[in-house]
Amino acid sequence: MPIPSVKKAVIQCDRVSFSYGEAPILTDVSFSIHQLDSVALVGPNGGGKSTLLKLILGLLSPQQGTIQVLGMSPQQARIKIGYMPQRLQYDPSFPVSALDVVLMGRVHAIRWGRYGAEDRRIALQSMAELAVDGLASRSFSSLSGGQRQRILIARALACEPEILLLDEPTANVDPAVEMQFLEILKHLASKVTVLTVSHDLGFVSQVVSRVLCVNRQVKVHPTSELTGELIREMYGGDIRMVRHDHYCSEQGHSHADIF
């Protein structure tokens, strides 16, 4: 009988704690994310999601415990992580094209101070994967919100990552564009490990198999375990599961007729 293959852990967090001054942000956090997992990071504002993301990226170091990414320190692994920020700070009057933005994902590979033909090929291939290669010469500032989000994901893919971190990929886009992103994320999850930060539990429940609930501590749940009681515990109150027309209350899930 063949021995079933065991997925390797690509992110391993072991008893990690972090504070800003006297204020504890994360306490005794332990979890594993495995190769080709698609996982959502959810929780209330101020619960520690951004801090955990910075720890995984090696922008912060744990004050207690350890984090390994791809079997090495986060600082060493950073080159193998594609990161899409929630928003890109830029001067809209600066003449940068969509292709220029995607090429930023190749900065680590620059030789002699300029991008080469291979960098451009990989950048355009990443754009084609997201169906935005036709926007290559367009000014980034002229693009719609959904187009910009795709360009930022293409930039993250251009570094040829083993792990993709997406921070609120559906923020500021309309429901029709959000459904397009649903298909994109399903496709990406078949190729790389994907960690998606989102406030939209209805959206992430369609894409991911597990949810990391971050509120000072981290609890890992299969998507099927997302109940009204659990969501109320995470967020400290009732919220709307708008993409599924669910209302989460003390009585659990009920269906609403309106968003």
C-alpha cells in the first residue's frame, strides 16, 4: 500500500508573542500552513492581523517564540514571498505604466541597474495570467480599482513566489469584480500557497479550506466551522455575511433578504 504524501509546512509559527511597548498584540501564537494550502486570515481591527503579516514577511521579529518560512527565517525567505498590499502609495501624476508596476516584482533580479528581457517576459506572463497584459502600456493611475488590484497581484506573481500573501484583495471593488477575483484566487491556489487577509467572510469561505482567526491569539478552523457564535466571538458583535446573505447573531445563522 502506498504511503500517503505529507505536505510540508511552509509557514511554521511556534509560541510567538509580540507587543508594542506594554501593549500585547499577539500572545502564544502557534499554527502551521502547508504547501498549496489556501488559508484566510480574519479578525477584528486591532486584533493583530497586520502584525502577524509583518512577522511572516520578516518586517518584525517575534519577542518570544519562532517563525520559520520555507524552512528558513522570514528575512531569508522574503524573496520567495509575493505580497499584494491593500493599497499602493503612489503619486497619480507620476507617469508609471501598468507594466512598470508589475516589473517592481522583479527588483530582486535586477542586474546592472536595469530590467532584462527575461524580467519583462516574466512580468508580461504574470499579467497574462490575470488577463491584464493588454493594459501593459496604460498609465496605472488611469485604471479602475479592479484593474489595479489585478496589476498588484501580477506584481506579486512576478517574483515567482512559493507563497502569495494578499491583503484585502477585494477591498474597494464592486460585487461583479469580486466574483472575478474568486475565480482568480481558485486558480492561484492550485499553483502556490495562498494566504488571504479579508474582512469578507462570505467571500473567503468560497475560496479557502481553513481560517486563521486572529484576535490577540490565533485559532485555526476549517471553513465549515464558521458559525454565528464563532464569528461573534471573533469580532465582538453581530456582523453581516453579505456575500451569502447571512446574518450572524446569538441564535446562529439566518438568511436575510437584503444586503
